[in-house]
Amino acid sequence: MAKDAQPTVDDALAEPRGRVILGASCTIHEGAAIKAHMLEQLARAGPYEIDGSAVERVDAAGVQLIVAFALDCLERGLEYVWKGRSETLEHAIELLSVGALLESPGAAGPPGAQ
Amino acid sequence: MTLDLAQFHETFFEEGFEALGSMETALLKLSAGEPDAELINTIFRVAHSIKGGSATFGFADVAAFTHTLETLLDQLRSGQRHVHSNIVDVLLRSVDVLREMLSSTQRKQPVASAFTAGLHAQLQAIVKSSADGGASAPPVAAAIAVAAGSPAAAGEPAVPGWHIRLIPGPLMMEHGNDPLRMLRELASLGTLVTRVDAGKVPTLAELDPEECVLSWQMELRSDAERAAIDQIFEWAEGECTLSIEPMSPVVSTQAAASNAAPAPAGTATAPAASAAAVTAAAAAAAPDAPVTPAVASRAAAAAKLPSAPEAVRSAASEGGSIRVSIEKIDELLNSVGELVITQSVCSQLAALLEGRQADELRNALVQFERHMRSLQESVMRVRMLPIASIFNRFPRMIRDLGQRLGKKVELKMSGDQTELDKTVLEKIGDPLVHLVRNAVDHGIEMPDQRRAAGKDEQGKISLHAYHKGGNVIVEVSDDGAGLQRDKILAKARERGLVGADEELPDDKILNLIFAPGFSTVEVLSDVSGRGVGMDVVRRNINQIGGHVQLHSTPGKGSTVRIRLPLTLAILDGQLARVGREIYIVPIVSIVETIQIKRDQINSLAGKAELFRLRDEYIPIIRLYELFGIQADNTDLLNGLLMIVEADGKRVGLFVDELLSQQQVVIKSLETNFRQVTALAGATMLGDGRVALILDIPGVIVRYMDQPCRAEPAKEAA
Amino acid sequence: MSRNAASAQQVLTFKLAGEEYGLGILAVQEIRGWSAVTTIPHAPEWVLGVMDLRGVTVPVIDLRRRFELEPAQFGPATVVIVIRVPSGEQERTLGLVVDAVSEVYDLAASDCHSLPDLGSAAASELVQGLAQREGKTLILLDVARLAMSVVH
């Protein structure tokens, strides 16, 4: 929630360094590649940015990876911000009921999340 | 019965919230202390319609509350009780409570709260008190007792549904069984409320991307059968732990409250307790959860789940429905109309060009025209909805009412695909509900009475919608006892609506039931209430330019016929040319079109011409004469005769030529001009001209009324 | 309705059989050239028919015939003034065929005079009053009454 954000967030968010960019397909078939990409980005310094605006196909495996990424950040106190979520992704998140897990602690919720 | 009532819940809530708004406004005006009868009536009607809707959908708490509220309002309306400012306060708080109740019900959360119960008790106390020295409080109080008991006693099951728990096994996803697809399919069966357990998600580095470690617990509100759910998980059998349990029906408020955190009953593998613990932890931890490593464990992180699960609405209803004001759609429709004209101007200009490029331009314009037409149709259809959306609520309603009243009723419906303008549709919902309730409650007799009268024990109610003469007719008929004229008259005398010695003709007597506050039923029931009914029905229908007619035969039943205007409706029309004018004949009215042969023409007393169609003689109406215009053909043998039918009468319309058939938008002539007999309206043709739409019954009436019919055709003499 | 109510207002004036008429400019929606209309059977003869105005069906009135003047031939110069008039709870849109549009005047209340009682002669029920302007006499139309006569 925005009101919980720390005062330094705005500055910190100014230049995200790690960037997770999800492709059009975000399914079990790309799972290994997405995981590798995420780990690679997590190896960089935070804060992170995750962009799901291009996602056209998604399954539970894809969403689960995102959840794991988000929980990693949460657990390690790392900030990340959603750059966008496609409608498809948004719908999958809603159906799987993981929206609350993907609320970035450091930023105002992504569009569509409460 | 496999009707999904849930799809109508949204409408009920939307209408309910709107109605509460107007109730509030009316209450605020009432504060001044001047008891305005019309205002009290407005408030009463709101309470009544919310009560009716909630009873239909099985929202027992809301129904019980509004019943008490309505009783109090009835006391105010009848003058038994005066409008004190403290009563207005209580009523205003009732609006708040109702709003709360509706939104809780909408979110499928328990309705009862201390506040609700407190206010309900207070209302009941006021109703029972005779502080105003009201003359006859007892019958009202008795009514409460009945009503308060009945919804729960009826033991209606709440919307049935299923508790489902899905714990995917390690290989499930790898084998192509995507939980997302399963949940999507479940959501399409009804309203799905899902909770995820992310407690087993390891760190990203440790996560096997092909293994599903999330698990879900779901509540599916749906009347779907077990088999439909099993089918969704068919392929995942053996690859996941799955439990599917029916929800226990919610009988009363108390039960609903204790059901608020439903635990999956008797699942072997599901750790129900831990799931509940997660949720409970969430409630405590969520608001202030510091964003620090303090949230260390996965389980705790997962506990950030909201305490109220996100409701995932069914895919069907979510399929993208937004509310758009009718004005915006009309603007759109008008712009499209302009585009059509511009496009036809372009086509005409292109026709004058020469050369190869001109051909290409023309081809492109043909495409353009096709696209324009489909755009226009789509926009027009936005406003039109089949009446099925209203009809569909009746089967359940009639079944429930029948059960409650101990009557056997069969419902027949036809024409539910008849399309009506959305605004018209919205306005006829309540009136139709009233009429159908009336038919069950007052029309259909008890089975033994029917048997005694030599009728089938099972009564019949029929709902019938059809196009007629540029209108949509909706009929509600029953084969019940019919209206008893002597009772109506007696009641009207008692109410002072008719003088003691005054005698009235039959039709006037029937009309009395449209008088405000009139009711012939002595016993108050929560079915059709206290005479909110026919007056409101008629007022609502009149407001949208419609007309209500009542026919009743003692012992045989009653029919209420509602004629609705097509303020903006689409009509399938046959374009027919008479001289320079083009008229549109509704295709539904056309029987056939015939080239006339000489030996088929007969003249009658030199005044009328008749056409012999097989064994039938049909009057010939020369449209050009009727309308006083010039035609190409005055010789019947050269033109065409369109045989049309209305009100069981057939006539032949003599026209020059038939053109295309097309769907046209009916524009009212009354908006800026006036109603014209024989015309149902006007429409705009592709070339920007206005064409008039014939109203066949009107054409016949005008033909019959002609003081001096035209000379008989010479060739027929 | 008061007959000498025409107070300070702007009027659009138009010619009709050599006389100059005026109507409140606020009622004017647009001015169009004449184009063919669709005849309405059994309508009064001064109702020429209906035209389509951006999806709305609008009756077109021949003001010459409405005032029982000599009908004129319609040509390229013939003009239709489209007016919008409140009528009951809604607004009515009407097209008025006139010979030509002339000018817009500001009229002060002192410019306006009520009409002498003419009985039912000369369709005077459609006239709100008279106005003097630059030596000319303007006949001020009562558009509300005109609209009423179209609707009923």
C-alpha cells in the first residue's frame, strides 16, 4: 500500500536497476528461461522493475514464477515496482487469487490491484 | 430448473442502490414535517420493490427487514401514524442499513450485524406501538409475525454451491494440466471466490518452474452439477489432491454468520485448520506489516493475503460489461447515421468518375459501405436487448410463489427473444413482476377450488411477447378465477372511490383496480403486498408511452395486455414504393405479395374493391388514395398487392413496386411532430431520405374510417 | 402567456412575402438550405413533411402557408430555419421554410409593442408582438405557440 511506503522510495524508484521483462508467452514452456532471467536481474542491485505489459499467454506456472520472485523481494526487503500488467496477466492473477502477494511493498499498487 | 438466478443479482443490486438513493431523497424532503402523500408513496414503493426482489432471490434477511419497514410506511401512508421527525430519522437509518445489507449480500458476506438487528428491533417496536392511537394496529402486527417467520420457515436453500480444494501434485502442470485453466472454467460456472495458499513456495532459486506448489481453496456459487465440476478436473485425476463438497444451504442469518469462514468439510488431505490459520494471521498482520526482513518466513509472507478473499466474478458476466449512458449511445448512433449519408454521397460522386482508379475507388467504397452497415447495426443493437432478461426471472419466482401459497402453477413463455429498447426494458421489469405475482396470488385458485370448478388442478400463467403494429405487446394471462366485479365495486365503495348508489359499467369497474392504493385482497401476504400494484404498473407503463389493458372473464381468467412503444427499436421492414414515396411495411405483418389477375378482383356496391385470395375476400387498399399521393400505377393489374394482417384482419395494400428488405431504426414522429394514424414512425434511408413506416392496424382503421371510399377501379367494374 | 413579454432580446429576422418577421435567436439551432422532404399523409397542408436532421425526424413547416399567404416556389435561395422550442417537458425541433434570412437585431423592451386585438384573424395567435427597428416593423413570432400548433 502506498501509505506504507518508506520516504526514500520515490528517490530509489527513480532509477530501477534490475529489470524483469516478461515476454508475450509466460508459460511452463518458458519457465526455465524466465526463472533464469529473473535470477539474473535479482543478482543486480535493487530496486527492481517488473514489466508484464506484453504478456499474451500465461499459465499457472508463469504466475507462480512471478509469485516466487515477489516473495523473494518481500522476504529480502527489496523494493520492486510493476511497470505494467497486460489484461491477460491481470486476469490470471485475479483467477489464481495471488493479487495480494504481488503488491509491491515499495510502490503504489499496479493498475487494477487494490 | 437450471436457471442461473445469479446473473440477475447484479441488476437487482444496481436497481436496489438506485432505488435507495431516491428513497433517501424523498425522506429528506419529508423531514419538513408536511406529510406529502406522494412522497410517502414513493418511499413505500422503494421498500416494496426491494422486498419483492430480495424475496425472489432468497435474500431472506433483506426481505424480512424491508417487510417491517414497509409495514411502518403503510401505517404512515394510511394516516394511522403521523410523520414525526424521529420516525424520519429511523427511516433514514433504515436506508443506511439497507445499503449495508445490500452491499454485504452483493459481496456474499453475512448480512446481519448488531446495528442491523438493533434497528430491525426498533422498527418492529415502532410498528407494534400504537403511540399515535392508530385505530387498527393489530392486523398489521399479525402480518409481521407471519412474514418474519415465513422466509426462514420456508427453508429455501440459498444459492447452492461447492467448496473445492485443489492441491496440485508435482507432475500435474508438467502433464499439461494448468490450474489456471481449471479455475477459469470453474469461474465460468458461476461466482468463484478463491483463496490461494502460497505457503509452500520456495525461493525463486529453489523453485522448479514445472512444479505447482500453490494450492487453492474455492467457493463456487453455482447451480452447476457435480459432474460439470468433475469434468473440469477429469484430466488431472490422480495428479492432484482434490476435494469437492456441496455447500450447506444458508437457512438463516445466524447460519450465514457462522458460515462466514467456511471450512472445507471432511477433506482427507486438506489441512483445513492451517488454511484457516493463514487467513486469521492475515487479518492481524496485513495492515501494518512492516516491509523489513521481519517478514521472514514464506508462510508469514503468504499471510499478507487479504482477510476477505477476492471475489472472482464469473467469466460469463465479466466478459466485459460496462455501463454506458444511453445518451452516449444515441450520440454514437447519430454520428453513424451521418457517416452513412456521407458514405453514400461519396459513392454517388465516385459513380461520376472514370478510369481505372475510379474503379478501384468504387470497389473500396463498396467495402466501406458494407463496413458502415455492420457498424450501424452493431451500434443499434447496443440499445436493444431481448425481453428474455426479464422473462427469465419468472420460472423460479412462480415456482417459489406457488410453493409458498400451496398452488400448482405452470408457466408458459413465448417470444422471449423479442427485442426492446433498453430503457423500455428497464421500466417494465417491476410492473411485470407485479403482474405475475398478482396472477399467482389473486388469479390462480387453490387446487381444490380449481377441481371444484372443473378445471385442471394446475393453473396456467402465460407470458407472451410479440411485435404488433410497431409496438411490442407483452401479455400476462392466467386461467384463474378472473376478477370479481361485485367485490371490486364493494371495495371501491368502501374506499369512497365510488358513490354508494353509483352504478358502473363493467369496463369501468375493472379500471378501478388501477386506482392508487386499491386492493381486493383482505389478507395481507408478502406476495403481492398491499395494493401496490396496478396503479404503479399503469403509471410506469404510461410513463414510457405504453398502454395497459385488462380483460377478465369470471371463472376463466384474466389477461393484462401491455402495449409498449418502440422508442428506438429495430424493425425488419419491406421497402415498398408508391410513386415517389417509399414506405416501410413491417415484415411480420406481411402474409404474401401477389400480382393481381383480373378475375381475382371484385367490386362491392361500387364502393369497395375486394381481392379473392383462395376462399377469402380481402379488401384492397390503394395506398396512393389513402395517402393522397401520386402513384405510377392506378391499374390494379400493373402494380403489386401486399397481403398484410393485423388484429386478425387481412387487407391488401396496392403498391407500385417492392424494393429491398432491410432492418430499420424506428424514429418516433411524435418527438417533434405528432402521432399520425397509419404511421408507426419514420426511418432514415441510406440516401438520407426519410421513409415512413406503416402501422398496419392504423392503416386498416384509416381505411375503414374513410367517409367516402374511392371510386371502384374501372377495370373491375 | 403575456403578449407584450418581448423584452430585451436578440432576434433573427427573415422575409416572408415582403414582410419582415423575427424570432428569438436563442430558439435558432441552425439555418439550412432547402432540400426535399418526405410528405406526411393527412398532415395539415402547411406541414410540408419531415426531414432527417442527424438522425432526428424533424417536421418542416411552410410559414407562408401557415400564415395563409400565397405559396412560393422553393428554389436554391429558399432557407430552412431550424428552431428548438421547449414544449411541455421536452424540446421540439422544427424546420421553418422562409423566403430569406435577413439580419440579427438587438431589441430593447421599448422597441416592442403588443399586438392589437385582431380576434382570430391573420393567424395572430402565432404573433407575440411587433417591434420597430430602423423604420421597419418586425413581426415577432411566438415560437412556443407555433410549436404547439404543430404538435396538436
